Amino acid sequence: MPSLSNNTSNSRQAFLFQQLYEIFQFIYKYVQSMLFIKQQTPVAKAATMHNPIALQYYKGKTLVLDLDETLVHSVRLGTTENNISPSIKKTTIEVTSDKQSILYEVYKRPHVDFFLSTISKWYRVVIFTASMSEYADPVIDWLDQDQTVISQRYFRQSCLLRNGNFLKDITIAESDLSKVCLIDNSPAAYELCQDNAIPLPTWISNPKDDCLLDLLPLLDALRFTADVRSILSLRDSDHVC
Ligand SMILES: [Mg+2]
């Protein structure tokens, strides 16, 4: 007949064994769940969160935007008949030049506000326009009323005049051409940087224009490339938007 002390010792051993078994089970389930979560993490998310090289590409890109007929269209008051849809947002800007005051009605391309707020989260945004600063500055102020979207502005005096065209040397905005794109409706503007260009159709008044929205998937993808030219140089020069 076993003694009482032997019974107590056996019970303790069984209890300890049970405890160890439960701890082992807990650790096993924890490791398994960690492995499962790691396998389920999307590739893009993993790249942006954990890959320092991808993060480096993501953070350093500059997007240079043209102004007229790319983001807005302006009409000098009193010069032409105005048939632009009242659904399009507009403002009036007074420009003083040579002691003369000129009024312009400036119209926003559809979706421009959403476009600018979205891309400013992805890129350093720069405006490069062939217009004079006296006109363009207040237009940019109107587009970026909180001064949170546009990092820098370049005007006509920063363009190169060649054969009557204003060419844009985007290296003044970003010297490393692997990290900069130019969106412009005028092919002459990107003559010096064809492989960095994203052509856009000229916008005048179409209230159903979706070109800015259509650009967002491309811009979203380009910020993760090591060199934007590796993608943009593949485009068909006749195809825009
Ligand atoms: Mg233009």
C-alpha cells in the first residue's frame, strides 16, 4: 500500500508536468501565429514598412507640375466669349503689369483639389510654369490656400527660350533625374527631359475631364521605382492620358 507522502509527491509531479505542458502549448501557438501573420503581410506593405531601400525611393521623389491647361485654364476678361460650365470652380485674379490692371477668370481642372492633396502625400510637389509670376503666384495661392501642398514655384524666367518655345530644365527642381517627373500638356516643355515626362492632354473647359484622376495609379506606382525613367521612357509618345 503506497504511503501518503508518495501520493503527494506523485500529485505534485503530475501538476508540474501539466503546467510545463500548458506553457509549451502556449509558446508553440504563439510561434505558429507569428509565422502565419508574417506569411499574410502584403508584399507592398512589407516593402514599404521593412525594406529600407524601398523606403528610400519612396521618400525622395519630386513631382513637377505645369500650371496652365494642366491644372487650370484662364481667360482674360473681356477678350473672348465665355462658355465654360458653371459647375467648374473659378476665381477672378487681378494682375498688374506695366501699371495696367488686367482681370483673369481662372478655372480649376476637374478633380484638381483631390489630385493635389493626394500627390502631396506621395511627392514633394513643385510648380514650374512658363507664365509670369505676377499672374501665376496668385493662381498657385488659390490652388494651395493652406500652403501645405506646393513646396516650390518656378516661373517664366526659369524657362529656356528656344525657337519660340519655353523649355523646362527640371534639374533646377531636382538634380537627380532618377527621382523627378514632369507633368505637362505641352511637349515643348519637356524637350530636355523626355524620359521624365508624363504628358497630359490640354484642358480648356470639359467638365467631365478625368485625366488627373487617371494619373493617380501611375503616380502611386512610380514613387516605389528606383529610377522613374525606367518606366516613363517606355511610353508610347503618341499616347497621353
Ligand atoms: Mg501648360
